[in-house]
Amino acid sequence: MELPSYFDVSHFEKASPNTLYWMAEHNLKNGSTIAVARAKLALDRILKQYPGTENGELPALLLLAKMEQQNAEKAANAKERALFYTFAYKYYKLAYDQYPTSDSAGIARMGQADMSLALGDATSAILIYRDILKFSRRSPSAQAEATFKVGKSYYEQGHVEKAFPYFEATYVKYQS
């Protein structure tokens, strides 16, 4: 059976959350404007029809956040970019708030911090990155990334003296 170039709303009607997610990913790979719009509709359908499902709502929120982040990176101007980053932040925050103990919570929290930084709120980003350092003991890669990003955030604010220990810790604790 050959797959359509993209899935449309008629394909979504009786689909499970996992199938809707797969359809959304398929549409995103197509890349056309209409396929991407239909991907968003599939993900929105998951949010509406399967709220509170870790295997449905959570991946949909994370993919929507990623889509908004990509839209921001392609935005024509700073105002549009900020709007997309704000949408991405909200999806990441909702994913973390709804599923703080899931395996994907660290991804959601890191995304939230990254969007805060992209929106120019280094103080909030630093607080979130430091929160990740406290609560992501099981993930050395998340620890390393958060440690580095705290240092980078301080550095970009002009606080080299605050940045240095984080850069040093990244090198000493997490070199491979």
C-alpha cells in the first residue's frame, strides 16, 4: 500500500493518538505548507480528544513546541520570531507542568529554558537551567547541557565571573 503524500483531516477521524502522531510526523516530512498545516491539525486533535495521556498528549505538545521553535527560526522579523518562541515556550511549559515525572520532562524543561533565553529572559532561563541541575540527577547529558547553558547565559549577560565556574564544571564533570 502506498502512503498519501500527506494525511488530511478525513484520515484523522478514527485514528488513535499514536496514529495521529505518526500522521503528523509523516506530514512534516512532506514539508509542504498544506501538509504542515494538517500536521498541526492532527496534533491539535490529540490534545482535544486525548487529554491527559502520556503517550498521546505529551508527545503532541513536544512536537508542537518544536514546530513553533522552527517557525521562529524562519520568521521574517523579531516580532514574529518572539511570537513563535512564546508559543513554543507555552507548549514546553504545559508538557512539563502536565507530566513532570515522565521521561520527557527534562526535554520539556530544557525547551522551556531555551525559549526563555530566546525571548531575552536570561534570568528565567538560568533559574530553569539550575532547576534542571537539581532534579535531573539521572541524566548526565541533561546535567552537562544545563550546566553549560547556565554559564553561557551568564556570559551573554556580561557576567564572566559567574559564567566561569559553570564552564569549568562542564569541562571537569562531563568530559568524555
